[in-house]
Amino acid sequence: RDRADDADHRTGNLQLSIVRLQSEVVVRKAKANELEDKAMLEQARTDEIARQIAADASAGVAEVAQLRQRLAEFDQVHLALRAESEDSQQLLVQKEAEVGALRAVLEARTRDAER
């Protein structure tokens, strides 16, 4: 009876862990999507600035230099967002693997408990 209670307790804990990890996966996916959207927006802004630089080239060396600086800053933000997005994606894969491993343990323990 105690073993069955222990198994039920462990099963409950594993199920809670799975739910928590699944929630974390959902949050991480949303964050990754948000970061990808931000990266795409930053890329669009970077592209627009590049077009502005080409159009304003005749406006003077000082103005062009200023626009190039802005472009470099946007590129840095874009790269940082992309790196953060990739990190989130890697963490997501890791968490999904952990959920799979916990599921396998839970299923094995459930089978053992049923015997």
C-alpha cells in the first residue's frame, strides 16, 4: 500500500512537472515568436534605413555618416534579437526533450504501478 501511495505521489509530482514544463514550453515558444517578430521588424527598419542612406547620399557627408551610425545600431539590435531568438529556440528544444523524458518515466512508472 505504501509503495502504491509512493508511486501515486511520484506520478502526481511527475505530472505536475510535465504540466509546468509544458507551460514553460508554451511561454518560450511565444517569446521566441515575439523575438522573431521583433527581429523581422528590425530587419524591415534596417532595410528602410539602407534605402534612406542611398537616397540621401547627396545630402552631405555628415548626414550620411549619421544615418550609417543608426543603421549600425539597428543591425546590432537585430543581431542581438536574432541571437536571443535562437537561444530561446534551443532552450525550447531542450525543454521539449525534458518533457519527453519525463513522459517516458511517467509512462514506465504507470506501467509498473499497474502490474
